[in-house]
Amino acid sequence: MSVLDKILATKREEVAALKAAGYPKKDPTRGATRSLTQALRRKKGEPIRVLAEIKRASPSAGPIRPGADPAAIGKAYAAAGAAAVSVLTDKPFFDGDIAFLKQVRDAIELPILRKDFIIDPYQIVEAQRRGADALLLIKAALSTEELEQMLRECGNYGIEALVEVHTLEELEDVMSVTGRPTLIGVNHRDLATFEIDMTLTEQVALRVPADVVLVAESGIKTADDVAMLADAGAHAVLVGESLMRAPSPGDALKALWR
């Protein structure tokens, strides 16, 4: 059983328990959605964008910044020039919490991505009610039919979707779905071995239309990494662990630009 399989099994139990307690409704009073796509899209000659992540822990790295205050980290990222902020909400494996979304939304004006293992429309409604502007959909966790359903539901609730791929085969499936997404994340980490392939972004960039906003993810630590991924065709990079381990996450973010 892979780590992803374990996470998904736990997530199914978690969501089933939440649904048994009642299904939430869309919050008509929350503020307007802040577009993650617009925030991350860059034109030729513009600097690469950073989607800075609030990440207390992970299965591969263990504890990263235990007890970190999401609102304080979000403010530091915003002050340092982040284009948007990703918030881990999975509790068992990433030490996250759904409550972090509102805390960060109340603290900053940037678009907020809910980073979790989204497997049920319930989680989309939950994300909308808690203040997320977008959420992550992982192709490896969803069949093509399930991905199409999730994309429809995101549209119904005014939530954008960052669709993550780990292989070129997954990319092919994603590009074939009805309502093809234009916001695609390229995760350099192999989910089975945890090995990093930083060339995957360039491979994906060669196979997608010009309207697709590419977000490079995982293994990004230095300004050289960011520059290489910008040259490879990424519009943005998602960086979490290296920032969260630094004494000052905001200063570490500033150092990613040369």
C-alpha cells in the first residue's frame, strides 16, 4: 500500500464521517473569489510567480514547522511578494486544519488555495464556506470521470481548480476531459518512490496549449531552481518546505528571486 493509498483511505473515512453529520450549503455571504489563475499567469518578460505554501509537516519530511501560525506566515508571504498562498488542510498527515483557510483569508488579500486530497464534492462546498478561492485536484487520486465531476462542482461553487499531474500519461488524461482545466500543477515528486524529477515541468510545457498556466511543484529550494523552471515554461512555482524550514519564511521567499 503506497503512501497515497494510505492517505486516500484515511481521507475517505474522514469525509464519510463529516457527511454523516450533515451536508454544508454554499455560503452566499462570503466575499468575491480572488482568481488564482490571474494571480499566477505571467506574460513574456515578467518574473515568475510564487505560490507560497503554509506546510507544518508532510509524510516524506516529517515535522517541518510545528505549531506555525497560519495567519502570521500568510502575512509574511504576502509582504515578501507571493502571488498567492497555498494552505495545507489535511490534519493526519500534514498537521493542517480546515480552520486555517479562514485565518489566512482574514489576514491577507491574496488568492488562497486549499491544498488537500479532494475526493468528494463535500470538500468543495467546505472549501467555499471556509474562504478558499481555489483547491487542488490530484489526478492520481481521481479517475477521469471523477475529475470531470469535481471540475463541474468547482464551477458550481465559484472555486478554481489547480489540477496536479505527476506523469505525462496523467497529463494526457487531464487534457482530454470535458471542461479542460487551464491551471495545471506539475509535481516533480514520484508518489511511489518520492524521487524528484525537475525536468518534468519542461516536458509538460512542450505538450500543453499556450493558455495553460503551469505551476511547478516539489523540490524547489533555490533561486537557481526557480530560474531554471521559469526558463522551462512555468508561470509559477509552488514552494513550501524550504520556506517553512527557514528562520524567516518571508526572507526565504525574497531570496528566491535573483
